[in-house]
Amino acid sequence: MKRLFSALLIIGLLFSGDFSSCLAAGNASGNERLMQRAEALLSSYKDSEALMLYEQVLDSAADNYEALCKASFLHCRIGERYLDETTKGKHFSKAKAYALRAYGINPLDAESNYVMAMAMGCEAMVAGPKKRLTAIYQMRSYLDIALAGNEQHAGAWYMLGRWYFKVANLNVAEQTAAKFFFGGVNEKATNQDAVAALEKAISYEPSNIRYYYDLACVYDEMKDKSACISTLEKALTVELETKEELELSRRCKIMLEQRMKS
């Protein structure tokens, strides 16, 4: 009889509002700890480990906005490292799916629009001509909203700089396709626009060597030798922490040596 009473008591507790509230609070507390651990791993450039924790949070809290944004961002960053198009494409597809969910939760926030633009840009890398051009043109509106929400968002400024550079330097085939599919380019983009946006990115995140490297490449395309050299020299003063940054530093050194000789 005592065992029966104990069993009934446990069942009652399981279905009581208090127990459900405690369980939910426990899950929330656990997710907060996972988010803190994931953020620490992300800050230490342990992207794969951080991604696993963010996705673990999403398993129990599918609408966790921050986890969705971070998971999308990390799938983009990890996917870019692969040479295999299939693996790259899988990461980019997951990045897009997470970005869409984040955007659905908060469509006016800077971060959801940033990861949407980033995911679309990554997808464009492995897409066919029409889909690539479509993604490029759609990216712009997301970047505008991201910067309207946070004008100091270095990542958004960087992507806008790359957008200007790409649109300003469309080849003949891409220009023809853009005219056929979209009626031409709606906005006049120039390399100088790209320079202005990339310089904004650097001003808000001066420790990111990729921003310097891409800015140097734009100056190189513009045949502005002195600005290119100056940018590369600044890039080589940035503290390096990852293999990707070491590789970018190596490229900066090679480009600088070549421009100094020419």
C-alpha cells in the first residue's frame, strides 16, 4: 500500500504545474550554461566544438534566437574551410536553414539579417549562375537592415564591401545574365564604395586581418599602389591567433613584397 501511495504521489508530481515549471527552469538553466560554454569556445576559435553546443541547445529550445544566429554563422565559417563542394554545400544549407528560423523570430534585428546575408552569400559560392546572381541581389536588403539596426556591425560592413566589389566587377556574362533575369543592375556600385565599406569594417574591428587583406585586394584592383601597400603594412601588425589568420598574413606578405618590387 505504501509503495502504491508513493507511486501515485510521484505520478501526481510529474503532472503537476509546479513540477513542469521546475523541469522547464532546469532546462533553461542547463541551456544557459551550454550557451556560456559555447561562447567561450567560440572566443577561443574552437568553432566545431562551439557549434555542437549551440545545436545541443537548439535540440531542447528550437526557438533560441542567439543559438540560431550563432549556429548559422558557424556553419558558414566552417563550410568555407572545405574544398569539397558537397561538404561545403551541406554546411551552407544548414546555415541558411538556421538563418531563416532566426529571421522568422526577429526579422528586424541586425544579427538575423546579418546571418541571412552571410548564408546567402555562402550559398552563392556553390550555386549556378542564376541562383548566384539572385543571392547576390537579395543580400543587399538584409545588409541594409542589419546596418540600420546596428551601424557599428563590422561583419555587415565587411559583407557590404564585398557586395559592392562583386557588383562593381561583374564580368560580361554576369552583366548579361543580370540584365536578362533582373532587368540590369538597380544600383551603381563602385570599387570606391567597396573601399568605404571595408574601411568602416576595419574601424569597428581593427583586429580582423581578413578585412585588411580584402581592402588591399580592392586597392590593387584600382591600381592604387600606395594605398595597397599601406593597408598590407597595417595588416602585418595584427595579432594572429588561428591557422586562417596565419595564412592570410602569409598572403599579405607575398602581396606586399610583390607590390614593393613593381
